Amino acid sequence: MVIKQLVYLLALAREKHFGLAAERSHISQPTLSAAIRQLEDELQVPIVERGNRFIGFTPEGERVLDYARRIVADCDALRQELSELRQGLTGHIRIGVVPSALPIVSRITGPFALSHPRVSVSIRSLTSVEIHKQIDEFSLDVGLTYLDNEPVTRMRTLPLYREHYILLTPADGPFAGRDSVAWSEAAAVPLCLLSPDMQNRRIVDRIFQSVGKTPHPTLETNSIVTLCLHVSAGNLSSVMPHTLLDMPGLPGGTIALKLTEPEVSYGMGMIMPEREPAQPLARALFALARTLDLEQAVRWPPTLIR
């Protein structure tokens, strides 16, 4: 067995297509197929359900995939560890971020890039469930997500700040001139909200329900930017994390009002696998994040609010 066989197997698991997996791996399709057959011969089990095209993995193949993910991740971590000893950190770190934390993530990745210029960073906007799953599958290295609303298991956690809530609403709308608005009042205006697969939306729904209201949004999306643009268009309002105000200015034609009755907040932070030794890039990102006072940086109540 060689590591490349496992890398090709993981490529097939991602792409679910022999040709695309070979293309992503920069090899020919016959080479990829031969490598997987050699792996099956070595382990003496069928790994792939074969047909005219990719069908899926056998039960034995699913177990091989679990081990392959861990082995390849450990090899990557070893390379990073040895590189760090020779020349400082190099490599690529993959971060999953829930949409409500996107306005704040640059406060972490910006200093990290300055401290480790030989490391490249990729950021993906994902649901909290997807972040947890992809860290488990070693497709992500670190997540920025909710810590105290839904279970976070098998993860090392680092609390960073509390998320509070504002109503982004048209400046000439029914709440013009106000400084705050009750959740029950916010439920009465046309709303656009994040989609139900987002943990932020599940939080917002529960708060509305706690005051006897059930929101029926006019528009749902998985994009914070899309919500801002629709509020700016002038006929919808949206419940937003207060970290939206960390962006340079509010969307045109909007105001931000503090949501009250009740005033609630939820813990946000970073997660990575609870494994030793920790992956060097994830460990370095955690170490840097510990030095940042994000709670103060995104203080509540913010100054840019009516």
C-alpha cells in the first residue's frame, strides 16, 4: 500500500466520477483505476461498486475511506511539522465559516497571513452541520461556528465572542427614528432571513417563538450579502448578527436597530479535531486567535447603530 493510492481513493470519494477524480489528481483514468485495484488486491476486499460508471463504495470500502482520511491527514500534518522545523510553517489551511461569522473572519485570517506568509488560506461559507462533518472527514482543518447552541462533539473549541442581533431595516421604513425594536415588532414587517439549514436561522426562529411569533419570510437565502442587498432595495428587513456592523458601513438606505425583549446572545468560536498531535496549521491558527480580543473588537452594543 502507498499513500498515493489512498489519495486517489479520496479523490474518487469527492468527485464520485473516475474521470473527474483522475483529472483532479493530474493522472490518467487508467492509472487511477489501476491504483484502486492494487489497493483492493493488497487489502483483499472489494472497495468500489463497479458498473459502467461510478456507483459507490462497498461497506468494506467505506471503512477503508475512514482510515484513508485519517492516514492522509496524518501524512499532511507530518509534512507540515517537518516543514515548520526547517523553514517555518508552509502549506494550505482550509477554514469553514458559518455565514453569520463571515464579517468577522478577516480579523483572524488577516493577522494569520501576516504571521505566516508561506501559508495559503481558503475560506468556505458552510452550515454548522457541514463544518462539523467536513472536519470529521478531514476536508476542513478549522471551523468558525456556534459553540453553545447545538452540540459540538469530538472537537477542541476556542470561544471568541458573543453574537448579538440587530434588525437591518430600510431607513425610511416603519422604524425610522428608532434606536431599538422588540422581536415581536420585528416579526410584523416583511422579512428576508437565512435559510432553515443555517443555525443562525434556527436561533432566530426560536427567539421569535419565545415571544409567541412565527416568522414567514418573504425571501430565504444562505448568503448574508444577498440579505443586505434585498434590505437595501427598500421593502424588506432582516435579522442580522451584530458583527455585520464590522463591515465598512451599512448598506445604502438602511439603518441597524438593536433587537430587544428579549436581549440574547450566543457563543461563537473556533473548532478543530480533538486529536494529538494537532495539525500544525490548525494549532497555529488557534494560537494566534487566542491573542485576539475579538469580544472587545466586536463589542456590544456597537457604536454604528441608531
